[in-house]
Amino acid sequence: MSPDGGSGSRAPILAVSHARKTYGPVVALEGVSLTVGEGEFVTLLGPSGSGKTTLLKAIAGFEEIDDGRIELAGQDITDMPPARRGIGMVFQNYALFPHLTVARNIAFPLEMRGVARAEIDRRVEEILRLVELEGYGARLPRQLSGGQQQRVALARATVFNPRLLLLDEPFSALDRKLRESMQVELRHLQQRLGLTTVFVTHDQEEALLLSDRIAVMNHGRIEQLGHPAAIYDHPASRFVAGFVGEANMLRGHVAGSRGGHAEVALDSGDRLAVDLPPAARGAGDLQLVLRPERIRWLDDAAQADNAFPAVLVEHLYLGQNSKYRVRLASGLELTLRTQGEGEPLAAGTERLVGWDARDIRGVPCS
Amino acid sequence: MQLTAATAARPAGRRVRLSRAGRYRLLYAALAAPGVLLLAVVFVYPLLDLMRLSFENGSLAHYEEVVSGGLFGTVFWNTVRIALIVTIACAVLGYPVAHFLATASRGWALFGLLCVVLPFWTSLLVRTYAWMILLGNNGIINKLLVGAGLVERPLPLLHNEFGVLVGMVHVLLPYFVFPVYAVMLRVDRTLMAAAEGLGAPLWQVLRRIYLPLTLPGIAAGGTLVFILSLGFFITPALLGGGKVMMIALLIEQQVGQMLNWGMAAAMCMTLVAAILLAYAAFKRLGRRNAP
Ligand SMILES: Nc1ncnc2c1ncn2[C@@H]1O[C@H](COP(=O)(O)OP(=O)(O)OP(=O)(O)O)[C@@H](O)[C@H]1O
Ligand SMILES: [Mg+2]
């Protein structure tokens, strides 16, 4: 596996290289490069204003990039008009044609391609069945619920077998339950049709659930590109660590070694055993990421490489899991997460907490 | 508990006071009353009076004359034809203008709006005289053409149908532009992007998406222009130089020269009927295609 968890053995369908886009003084994209393999599901994940929509529009051809190059199936499409790119796109507000029925909406891309009437009818029927909207063909978009409109938009963007499917936060307007079922449906449809997909979201759970690979974007750049597990377990920057999942961020420097591990002195004064890659050992300042679910309650300091007495600050019960805030003797506060209901602990309770040297990750300081 | 309270309170409530909605309706009626009254006095009453005049002595004689008389028929259809040409010309010229206004950047949109609105605010008479200065045999256009050697004799631009059409289109263009502009502002731009992304070339985006979505505006603007054209007076009178006959001119002739009030009234009523018919037709068009 390449470091970015590259498209691997799959032939690249989409290749964006060094794309740059500015709106006046605002730099929306700053040298973005991305390849997407055939049948792959890649998610652009990032906070508001990070350039996700801009990148998607550039790929679809609705925005021209100032610099860089976009290739689709080996062909340079940087200057090709959107109509000729053969890319299906689902817009955040669906963009269904309000004056056309569901069937006519879905037929639109086929009509534009000069497909014969009988063939159009057959394919519209087929895709309506696939998105479970049989019998809805004669309705107008406004006569459908949000979730149904969403499925029509998906059907319209896929019915012409696009070379690439783009989705811009398609589920953000749906309630949680519907969103979850649509996520599953999308994934099934995508795998069944073998659609190469670029998906945009700012919901990290959605990204982790759906994607083959995730591109975490910030300030018009891709900060990290990789498999969901790699993004979560090996964040490449402080930003990625904080944006994808929860993290305790610790700062310190290497102060020696302890039992085969590096010993790091935190700014708070605590000393930790940390597994550091050899390259990082000599470095000065270090940024460390400790996931809340990696911290455990201990009965005995020998149960973990790092053990500290701590005082409970607060306990949050979250249904499937419990979150605790604890304070170490040095004053350092940590968040700890356990599966299940967790022990009902009163604030002020003193307990031993700990984690192993391999549970903690170093990311480049910034 | 709330239910029982409501039931108990209802008989008392019904007796003394109007519902909230009822009170508002009363207020709105009171506010609208002066306007309605004014319209009744200056418009409905004269109209009813005209109707009475047209049925002089309770006979349909004037109408028979209007329908059978060759002159009215000719002028009527001429008027309808001119109104149609003006409407189509306004649509062809006005649609792109409205689109420009609806999509241009703020500065350009403001400039464009001013260009459309300024003449609109200028007196109709002034504008019509301005066209006479431009189009006349010794007008600016003909002087330039002759001066440049492009034509030997001045082109007949004034005192004919061409002059009337130019003047009417110019005066009526804003009436088409504004309703279309208003509708265009509300059209979601991503729909056009979506259509393009789905493989539609620009003319298909226009034909399949933009035109149908803006049709209510076209119908509204078209209705206004067509109906105003049917009754147009000053512009055809001045720019037509008495050679282009339209209904309003004919009616004025009946009143001013023939003193035939009954005849004029019958013509008026026929014109009003034609206008109502045109209105109904456009309305249907707009509704059937409304998104
Ligand atoms: N048409 C535009 N004109 C000017 N600036 C723009 C335009 N479109 C986007 N921007 C700017 O470019 C940057 C990236 O915007 P973009 O829409 O790509 O963000 P995003 O990641 O999609 O955010 P969100 O999650 O809020 O949709 C932002 O700073 C935004 O203000
Ligand atoms: Mg966006």
C-alpha cells in the first residue's frame, strides 16, 4: 500500500494535479492533487470553506481552475465544457427540474444523449426500481419527500452510466435516521453499479463509514489522503487528528528512552513512554495525539506503559458509550471514553488511568 | 383539559367577538375601501355609462354596424396584428435584457436597470416627439445615412407602420422586461448548471429548462404589452401621422369628428371584450406551464 493508500491496483479514472483556484483574494484551492481509481469511493472531508465544493465544481466543469490539470480516463478535460464530460452530479439542494415529472427528470440526460424513446423508458423504469421509487414516475418533484427527492437526484445522476459520480453533501438536509439509511443505499448502489465516486461531506462519521479513501481538506489543501483507518489511527497533522474523531492533543519533547520506548516530557511536566518512529526521535518539539478510547481505568500501575493517578472532573453518558473528563496531578486534563454505560462515578473520585506506548501518535508540529 | 376549556369558552366567544382572522379581514377591507371607491367612481361608472350608450334605445344597432362595417373590422385586425408584432418584438428584445439584469454583477445590473427605468420615467409625449426627431425625413438617422452616402433619398421611417412599431416597442419594452426579470431572479441557477452537467448544450438548457421556468414571466409581460398595445393612442397618432389606423384612433375619430358617441361606445365595448379575451388566453398559458 502506498503512503496515501493510493488507488492501488485500480486503474485511475480521475486524476487532478496541482489544481489551484482563487476568488479574488480568497484561495479556494491551493495545489490540490488527487487520483481516484475505477469503482473507488473517495470522500472529501473538511470544515466549511475548506474548498470541497470548489474542487467538486472544478471536476464537474462548473468552475475553471486557474492552474493545474484534470484528467478523466486518461483524457485531459481541464478545458472541456461540463456537458461533454459525462460526469453525474448530485447537488446539495438536489437541483431537480421543478417543471418536469420524476420520469422526465431522470430521462433528461438520456434525451440529451439521443437515446431512443423505448430505451429511455426502459432505463428510467429500471433505475426507479433500483432506488425503490416504482410508480412515482408521474409525480412532480415538489410532491415528494426530501428522501425521495434525494433518490431521484441520485437516479438522474447515474442513469446514463457516468464515468464519474460526484455528490456534494447530499444527505445534509435529511434527518439522522433517513440519512443513515440513505448512506447504506448509496453505498449499495455505488458498489452494484461499480460507480467511481467522489463524495463531499463535513460529517466525519459519514466519511469513515462510506469511503474507500478519505481526503481531509483544510484551507484549500488536502492535508491527508488515505484509508479511513489510516486517517483515524495515523493522522498526518494536528488538524486531521482534531477533525476526524476526538483527540487529546499533547505537546512535549523527547527527553530520553524508557524500556525500548521513547520518553517524552510533556509541557505539563508529565513524562510518557511513547512509540515514536526513529525519524521523530531526534526532533525537538512533538505533537502527540491520544484518542479518548485508548485511555483505560487501571487497578494497578503495572497494567499499562503509562499510568497516572487522576481526579474525575465530569462524566457524560452518551447512550452507547460514556465520556469522562479527568485531571492528572500535573493539572493536565484528558478525555476518556468507554464502551457501554460505564461506571457511574461522582466528580472528585480518584482513579488510576493509563495507556500503552503504542496508543499514542506523534504528528508533525505546526 | 385544554379541550374542555376551549369548549366551555366557545359559546361566549361566538357571541361577542370576531375571530382574529375576521378582525384582520375587516381591517383590510377598511384600508382598501378608498381605493376601491375611487376605481368605482372613475372607472366602473364611466364604463357602465359607455355600455349604456352603446345600447342606445336598447337596440344592438351600433354593434351590428361595428361588426358588419368594413372599416372597424379592418382597423380591429390591423390593431391586433400591430399589437402582436409589438409583443413579439418586445419578447425577443426584452428577454435577453431581463436575463442580463438578473445575472449581471451588481454594478452592471444597476446600470442596466437605470437604462430601462429612466426612459420609463420620462413622459410618453416627450419620448414620442424624440422619435419624430430621430426618424423624420430631416431627422438624425436619415441625415447620417444620406450624409454617409448610404442612401440617396431619406428612408421613409416616420408616418408609417415602421415608425409606429419602433415607438411602441420602445415605450412598452420595460413592461415586458420587469415581470420577466422578477421571475428570472427567482430561478435557481444550479438548475442550469445541473442541466449542463447532464449533457445539455446551451440551447437545450434554454429550451428545456430556462424558458419553461421563466414562462410565467413571459406570459405576464406579454399580457401587459399586448393589452396596452391594443389601446395605444398617442404613439400611433404622432408617429403614424394619420396613416396607421388603430382602434383607439378610430374611437377618437368617432367621438371627436363624427360626434357619434353610441358608435364609439360600441367600439370601446368590443375592445374591452377583446382585451378580456386576450387576458384569459395569456393567463391560461402562464398557468399551464407554471413550475
Ligand atoms: N463564487 C465564489 N466567489 C467568491 N468566493 C467563493 C466562491 N465560492 C467559494 N468561495 C470561497 O472559496 C472558499 C472555498 O469554498 P467552498 O464552497 O469550496 O467551501 P466548502 O468546503 O464547500 O464549504 P461548505 O462545507 O461550507 O460547503 C471559501 O472561502 C469561499 O468563501
Ligand atoms: Mg460546499
